Amino acid sequence: MRYLEEFSDPELADRLFADIRATVTRPWALMEVCGGQTHSIIRHGIDQLLPDGVELIHGPGCPVCVTPLETIDRALEIASRPDVIFCSFGDMLRVPGSGKDLFTVKSEGADVRVVYSPLDALGIARQHPDRQVVFFGVGFETTAPPNAMTVYQARTLGIENFSLLVSHVRVPPAIDAIMNSPVCRVQAFLAAGHVCTVMGLDEYPELAARHRVPIVVTGFEPLDILEGIRRTVRQLEAGEHRVENAYPRAVRQDGSPAAKAMLSDVFEVTDRTWRGIGTIPASGWRLSAKYRAYDAEHRFAVTDIRTEEPAECRSGEVLQGLIKPNECEAFGTRCTPRNPLGATMVSSEGACAAYFLYRRLAEPGPATARGTTGTATGTAGSATGAANERAEEVTSVG
């Protein structure tokens, strides 16, 4: 397959749906780990076309969403300082802190800039040697390598007015934490293909064996996800629990050795707090001792900032797969993309944002029953049509 459209072919989608329906004999609950996969599933109506009893649970795979409130507050404190140029990807600017967000701080006069690469921030530091330049390093294993490379470059070039505010998290410990939860209903995982492109598959077999769950690595297009579901359901029906790579065009067993070498040089594994979930051991990275001078938390002495999560926001339950976004009482009323209570409503990969964009105007109850015939492409068209009037609102703040 050479073109993106081929991964949305309705005839192939129908064949995959038929195979899944022919395989399933009992209820199963699968979790897609990545927020990008969640958006693809909701946009194309994949969850509504699956057989009765096959449930897709949305996982904590949105890095913006799991960035803890205290880290957002630290970012706001640093960005507010007159000697700082604070750089970030655009999806972090509307994520609410305790009382405001980065857009608000910018409107109050702070020098907050949207960049498209951490190297852009490093270039700004070279252009402004009299200012402190901070880049907000957020993400899973996919965005960590370029951020590590930027810190490496800063040290190599002797650029001392650059630092990184680190909020990087790792997927395998999160899967382990989900399975160890006493309220866990997950019986299998669709693992994030882009994470495995970097890290490979080595960390997953032990998890699959210990928790006795299939883990299937998938991509993000409709056929990628359906093939992942098909393989997962076949394992579940057969009583198997293996790691399978359903995304071989991008994922190799060993991932990217160069990226992993850069990560091990610049970062070290640490415990990390996940927004709405809590602290997960060994689930994140921080700068290693060799590069600690480039750690913005220490440079600006903001490590003591601690914040309580707002009680009204149920994003933690959404991120753990305990509720669907539209089961939150504030969804679409007190919580919208323009006035979000939590990051899951404002992030371009957040589950709440996906439901707001594609499902907010859906009829309550079983308006579109699972197990119906039809194509994923047809469902995508109707979902997108219903959401057109809201697309501008969501994308403008995501």
C-alpha cells in the first residue's frame, strides 16, 4: 500500500469487520492506548460497528492530557517571569492550570511562543543570549528523542541560556499500572505504533505474559486499527496472550537504536505523576546528572509547587477507561474546548475533545447499534458531517 487512502478502503474494512464478527463468541474489553487511535476510532465510528459485547476502552495515551496540574503551574510560573521566553507546541497553550493557562499568561504580557520543533527554541536562545529560553518538553517516547537531541546540542554548542521543562512519560509502566488496578476491566491492549517505532517491542512480552493479556501494536488509520482489533480478538478467543506487530511498515523489533541511545544519554528513568491518575513508578524521564544544568525546574526553583486536581473534572476516570467522556456531568456544558475543566477536552488527542467533535450531537442511547452492517467510511462521513460546525472551534484551541 502506497497511499493513505488505501488504509481507509471500505471494502477491506467490511471484510475485517466480517472477520471480527465471525470470530467473536463472548464479550471482550480492549483498550487503545494512544489518543490518536481514539480520535480515529471515534471519527470513523469503528466502536459503533463492532459486534455487540466488543468494547473499546479509551486509555491514557494523550501526553498533553496526562501532564500533571503541578507541571502546568510550574510552566505558568516560569513563563510569567520577565527575563524568560517560554516556548511550547501549540497544544499546551490552552491546557488549564490551577487558575489560568499559557494563553492567559501570554495575554498578560509574558513572552510565550509557539514553536514547531525544540530546535526552534534553541535557535531563539542563540538569537537572544540576554534572555532565558525554556522549552516545554511534553510527550511519550515519540517526542522525547528530539527533545533529548536539543539538550545534547545545547550542551555541545555551549548555549547556557536554554533549558527544558520536562514532562515525559513512558507507556509500558502505564499499562502495568492499569492492569494492577482493582477496578481494571481491560482484557487486551492496542499498543501505540509510533511509540514502538522508537522503542521497539522488547518491554511488552513480559507485560503480556505476567498479566495474561494480548498486546497488539497498531497504527492509526481505520484499517490499521481494525487489523489490530482482529488480531487481538483472535488471541482472546484462543486464550492466548502474545505480543503481535500489526504495524510492520513502521515498527521493528528493536525500534530505533539511535533514538534509544540518545534517550539513555540525556535522560534517566524516574517516577512520574500522571494527571488524574497519580504517581506511577518508573513511568517517566528526567534529565540525567550530566545534563541537569539544563533542567528548568531546578534552574527556576519551582520544584516545590504542588497542586490539587479540581474535583469537578473527571478526566482521571476518562484516562483510566472507567467512564466515557459523555458520562461526565460537565461534558459539553460546563466543560468545552473553549472553557475546559481538564486537558482531555482541549488536547487534539484527548478523548473528551474527540467526543465533543464527533459525538456531542449524537442521540442518547443506542442510536447506532453495534454490529450493524455498513462501512467504516460511511460512518466516518456521517460523524464528520454532524461535527463540521464544531470543527473550527475544536481545532482552533487544540
